Amino acid sequence: MSYVTGLRCRVCGQAYPAEPLAVCEECFGPLEVAYDYDAIGRAMSKDRIGERQPTMWRYRELLPLDGEPRVGRDAGFTPLRPAPRLGRALGIERLYIKDDSLCRPTLSFKDRVVAVSISKALEFGFEVVGCASTGNLANAVAAQAAQAGVTAYIFIPANLERAKVTGTRIYGARVIGVRGTYDDVNRLCSEVADRHRWALVNVNLRPYYAEGSKTFAFEIAEQLGWQSPDAIIVPMAGGALLTKIHKGLKELERLGWLPAVRTRMYGAQAAGCNPIVAAVKEGRTHIVPVKPDTIAKSIAIGNPADGPFAARTIVETGGWAEQATDEEILQGINLLAETEGVFTETAGGTTVAVTKKLIEQGHIRPDDLTVISITGHGLKTAEVCRVDEVPSINARLSEFEEILEAEEATGVVASTPSVHPDAYGRSVSSEL
Ligand SMILES: *Cc1c(COP(=O)(O)O)cnc(C)c1O
Ligand SMILES: [Zn+2]
């Protein structure tokens, strides 16, 4: 049973029935899902949620499905880990990471949005699904289309990381590499969606797709004992995740499950693709598109669909936005791995590097309850990571002892982190 009352234009407020629609016919604004919160409040309580299975579906009253999920049944409910060693390195006391590098089935938060949108596509009767993707969405759509046994057409920029292409093709999906940027891919997909009756999850099913992101926020609140943090740092591609995390927190407030939400939303982008960061810094909400040039390909969207909404959410919540160079992104990946044992992809490196800057700038204070959003696994972008050469020896103790002696002599010991946490202290901040 669903509590959806319909779709609503996010710009002019026009109401629509809950159909496979994404754009307002009056003003071309994007549509979003509307719910009857009073009915949800009567039907559900946060205590009852606590008794349910540890997946994103424990919040199903706040998701737009009529029936049971058909795919992605084990998605979500990823760890919220205290990150004391990273916190010490960055100079804050109460730091957590929300770790969607462990989301099922494909190790990124995109499993959440796809679980909702493909399940909804099946409810609508679509027999072919697909997406325009920067990589993680491709993985998630391919895997979950395989779970449902439906055909998937997946459009990606032709220069994507090898592991992301393999991690899509392996499920039997049709993958089309488009020579161009994500924005070219997306434009092509809009034309494809007009021509074929396919559910392109982030194009013609976008309102349903975006709802899945709210579960990231629901989990953070529940895992903190039904509190909202002071600050959340979120990597931004199209800007939907940041916007929907805040929508999710406000929904819990509205249900009376959270006290007044004062969470400040902070956005992270790569310097090589920073249209939302630039808007925030220049005090505007309209987006000036850029041509992406960064190793953080999963968040390289030059003309972000939810950019204006993300910029507004950041400003209205008292947050801020920052960017990280490719060098800083790589250092961010290493820092998280070496302090917390979490290997994230380039988007996560961006988020860690940006968090460091926001703390240095005083936007995030040492005692703020702070959550860093880690949205994808590092093995997916391992090709850009920097690690030291690995010595190769014969299986003789004497050869190993030689290596140890050499390392002791030079002061480089095998277990010494390549990026020592102290190197990230506030006193030497200019290095990052
Ligand atoms: C897609 C993606 C994001 C951001 O998603 P948007 O909702 O488009 O802003 C962040 N991190 C990773 C790893 C992603 O794949
Ligand atoms: Zn409208």
C-alpha cells in the first residue's frame, strides 16, 4: 500500500498523477513525489521501524512503491561508523562516515535509487530499463535488471574506468559507450526515452529514482539514535543526493520522529567539474554548465539537473560548498583508507578532501556532529590510485630480511602510511 498522493512540480507546484512523468507540462520544472504524511504518521512509528529488517525497505512508507520491492531487496542499511582517527587527523571530535561503499548489490549508493526506480518501472509495466550513467548507476541498473530478468540499455561516456564497464557488462546489460561527456550521454537518453517505451531510470522515471536517496538520510538519523547531525558533507553530481538527504530529514521532522532539523548541508565537487560549487560561491542558484575534466568521473556532470535545488538547499541550511583538485582527491582517498580502513572511490576522496577544507575554513567546527557521505567503493576506480611499488622477492627469509634492513636504514618501514595523519594537521594545511 502506498501513501503517494501524486507528483508535484518543484517549481510551480502543479499536481500530476503518479505516472511515469518527470517534467512539468506548464513550466518544464522537474516533478517530485508527494505523500500523505498524516496517514504515514498514523500508520507508522519509529519504534516499529526499529523492528524491521536492516535494509532501506524498513522505511517503505516513505517510498513510492505500491507493492513489495521487486529488485534491490537487500540494498541499504549500510554502516554509520565513528571515524575517530580521521577526525583526529582533520581536527574534529565527533566525526562519522556513512559508508555506502558497502551498499548491495554493487557497492555504491546508486543501489538505493535503482532499487526504487526499477521496482517502480516494473509496477508501471515497463519491460526494458536503462539509464544515462557516470558509472555507478550503470553498475546498479545492470545488476538489478538482471535480478528482475529484464533487458537493460545502459549509456555511458566512452572513456569510463575499466572496472565500471566490466562491472556493468558482466550482468549481461547492453552497454553503449558514447563519445562525449555525461551531458552528451544524457541528451541522447532524453531522445531515446521519447522514441522507445523504456524506463530510463534517471530520465523519465527521475522523480521515483531520486526518492531512493532519502533512505541515506533516514538511516543516518536512525543510526544516530533519531538525531540529525550538525553537518553532512555530500559529493554532488546531478545534485539529487544532497537535495534528497535534506528532504528525507525534513520528512522525519514532519512525522515528529526528529526534533527540529538544523543540519547544515555541505556539497563537494571536483575542481575539474564544479558548477554547483561555483554557483554557491558566487551567490547564485542558476547553473553555468562546465566541461568536465577530472579523475572523479562518477560525479562529473557539467550541467547538473538538480544543481539549482542543491545550491538552494546548501545556502538555506547554512552550509557551504567546496572543491578538490585531482591531487587532493587522491590524497583524500589515501587518508580515509589509512585512518579508517575504508577504501573509497574518487567521489569519496573528493568528499574527504572537501571536509578538510571546510574544517580549516571554520565552516565545520570541532564539536559539530559531522557525517561524511562515502558513496562508492575504491576498487571501482583503483586505476587512478597511487600506491608505492611492491617489492618482489624469492621465497627466502634472507631476502625479506634484506628488505627490512633497507627500510629501517632509510626510515621507510613497510607499515608506515604513505600519508601520515600528521601531514593533514591544520598547521600544514597548505599541503592538501
Ligand atoms: C552518482 C553519485 C553521486 C552523486 O549523485 P547525484 O545525486 O547525481 O548528485 C555521488 N557519489 C557517487 C559515487 C555517485 O556515483
Ligand atoms: Zn511547473
